[in-house]
Amino acid sequence: MPDTTLDQLLANNRQYASGQALHRSTHPGSQPIRPARRVAVVACMDARLDVEDLLGLQTGDAHVIRNAGGVVTDDVIRCLIISHHLLDTREFILIHHTRCGMLAFTDDLLKAGLEGDPAAGKLLGQATGRAFTACGHAAATPAAFHAFRGAIEPLDAPRDAKNLERLAWDVRRGISAILSHPWIPTSGADAVTVRGFVYDVDTGLLEEIAHPGPMGTIG
Ligand SMILES: [Zn+2]
């Protein structure tokens, strides 16, 4: 039998991938504010990820923090500090996924395209299969888009060794950013744990990314 929360969630994920529905979607009635499983999940906003379903989480079980890529940004760090210190979560789970759109552009390319560089716009159009329309203005924000490091590939490209490696780099970068933050305790009685995964959108299964691990080279 699974003995830890994460073991249970991974067992739930295998059941989800095999076709079993675990998340109950009706209103559960009054519940406490603190997440019952003491878990915070950071995941990509991709439309193919139903975080509660794929982990078998029930309403009230966990904090779910989502953005483009599931990237550990300043705002995610803000959320995790609040999640742990004020709402008592103890396990952080990062979820990136195969076929992620963050593999298909770079920050510089998107900024140049938005500002009006025709070559950048053409490349983005080819990568996404959508007519890219420049806005013709520079902008100070967002400071970064946090596209994944490495050579870009077409949008929604199937999983291969190279894009899996790029996903793993960003999972490891996120884990490192959390573990090195002075306001997130990683030892002693108040310590949190951090684990990172890549979710395969074709199989429905989570695969753990070892940390620490290689961070690779561009190209
Ligand atoms: Zn994604």
C-alpha cells in the first residue's frame, strides 16, 4: 500500500491514466482553508492538464498554482511561501509536460515579433501554425516570458530525447530556485519537500525528474 502522500498521488495518477475517474466534481460542503493533503502543485496552464484529475485530488486537498510552463517565477515563489508558512503545506510538486508550448519559442524571438521584426514574426508563424500579428510597440512588461532554454521546435512536437531534456532542465531549475530561497525551509521540523515531474499528455502518466541532475548545453 502507498505510505506517503506523494506515493498515493502517483498511484492515483496511474489509475487516471488507465481510465479511472477519481476526482469528485460536486461541491463537497464546508471545508477548512488549509489543504487537507498539505500539498502545493505548480503546473503548466496547458489545456490538456486537469491537475486535480491527473493526481486524484479532491476539493480542499491542495493548492494548485498554474502559469505558462509551470515555471517557478517570483510570483510562484510568493504563492509557495504563503502556502507553506500560512496554510501549512509541506510538499511541493512541480509538473511540466510533453508537447509544451514553451518549447516552441524564445523570449527574444517573441519580444522581437511583438515589437514588429518581420523575420521573428515569420518564424513564430511557422512554429505555431498561426498568422503572427505584430503589435509594433516595445513594452517594459512582462520582463520575461520564461520560454524553455534550448533550440526551438514546432508547436506540439512529439516527445523525444531532446525536448524531454529541455523540460527536465526547467524542472531542475525550478526545484533549485525553491530549495535555495531563504524563506522556504528545507531542513528542521518545518522543512518542505520538493519533487518534480514531466506529465506525458499522450499517456496521462507522470514521470519523476531526478534532482540534482544535468543542466545540459544549448543546441
Ligand atoms: Zn505547457
